[in-house]
Amino acid sequence: MRDRVRRLREWRPAPPPLPDHLEPVLRDTDPEWFARELAIAAAPPWDGWLLALRRLSWLVDLFGRVEITGGIPDELRRGPLLLAANHVGDFDPFLIAVALHRLGVVPRIMATGGIMSAPVAGPVLERAGGIRVERGTEVARHAVRVTEVALVHGGHVVAYPEGRVGLSPDWWPERGRTGLARLALGVGVPVIPVSQWGAQDVLQYGNDWGKLRTLARSLVRRPVLRVHVGPPVYLEDLRPGRVGDANRARMRIAAAITRGLVPLRAAAAPLRPDPTRPTTGAAAFPGGVVPEDIP
């Protein structure tokens, strides 16, 4: 029995081979997962991930009524994309993955190192193109390199500019960090804002038995899970490395996500309080009010 548990914990799908041109990127000091993630980032989407998106997306519909607005132009779907989304809870990566697949893209989702290190689920997410983000550690830069490789090879990468579940008191998106903005300017890929609302009702913030309670409640109440995909954020006048441009890009991205979120929240039922969620953050645009003159 103990051997079975050990084998299950150590199991992972076989990664594709690392392309020769990426071999020089590796160093002896790199974490053991770095080569795998580079190889997966350079490869076409995994058939297992495509099958799951096609055949299992109905599972998300069990927990709420999915409504998708907006879209992605055909010409952009054929190339690399950075999809910048607000983060309201642990369920929204599933919602966003399903919504984006229904709009014709195959998402590669940036996820925290804790999720990626979990038995079974972590290896599956890694093989599906998930990109490990070890925030606040010396290996955090590896996520940037993997993301660059995924984008150069035409990937559709989903990132959360806030860097965590948003914790502003009024639930509007925080301004986040400049990492995604710098990446977009450096690689020169379109940034698509993804606004979503409702997933916070499926799984509460706190990691206790209340998560199961809110999950079960959503099976009965089936809240509306809304996703809006907006037009690309205008960044053409900004340059990588120029003083202030990364911050300008960050604020434009936060503004685009917030603007897309306004009608979603207006159409939703009153916000259900979550006593397990801290309110230590600050919204980029409190009350969802975005000035017209964002620089």
C-alpha cells in the first residue's frame, strides 16, 4: 500500500523531448522541473489537455451558468497571446480555461508553485502547459523564461497581473505588478484583457471545510459565471526598458480588465460576503471608476 501511494505521488505524464536549441539555456543550478517546462512550452498543446477541454468542460457548468461575451479575432488566435485576467478565487482558473477554449484558444495557465507541486494534479497541470510561478524565491525568474519560450512558439498564456487572488475591500482588481507588462513589452505580443465574475461564489477564499460547503452550495444554486474578453490593450507607443513604460502598461492592463468587469458586476446578484477573505489590498481603480486619461 505504501509503495502504491509513493508511485502515485511520483507519477507524471512523460514530457516531450527538449529541443536542441533550448539545451544551452539549462544550467546545473536550475531546478529539476525547469527542463520539463521548457520542453512543454516549446511543444504543441498536449493531446490530453485538448481532450480534457473538449470532453470535460461540462464539469464547470455543473457549478454555475457560464456566460461568455467578447471574443478574440481569428488573426490573433493563430499567434502568441498574453491573456491578462483578474483573480477572484481558486475556481476561476477552471472557468477561464473553459471560456477561452470555447473562444478558440488553448490556454497555458500560470500557477503557483504549491499547486504545481501537488501529487497528480500538479504533474497533469504541468504537462498541460501550466507555468510554475515561485513568487519571492530565487527561481522566480524561471517562470519568465518558460513564458517567453511558450510565446515564441505561439502559445496562449493566461496570467494574473495581480499576482494573487485580489484582496481589495471592494473586490475590484488591484494594480498588480509590472512583471506581465515587462514581458508583453519585451516579447511584443498582444495583451488581451479577461474580466470574470462569479467564480468567487464557488470556492471560498479560506482553505478549510468551508470550501467544500461553498462548492456543494454552488451545485444547487448554480451562480452565473461571467467571462468577458476585451480588445487588445494598446501598448504600441511603449518600449521595453524605457523609464515608466512598464508602469504605464501595467495601469492600462488593469484599466482594461476593470472596464470589462463593470458590466459583469452590474448584471450580477449582490456580492456574497466571504469572511475568510482578507481585505488587505488596494484596488487600482476603486469602485470600478477608470479615468479616460490613463497615460
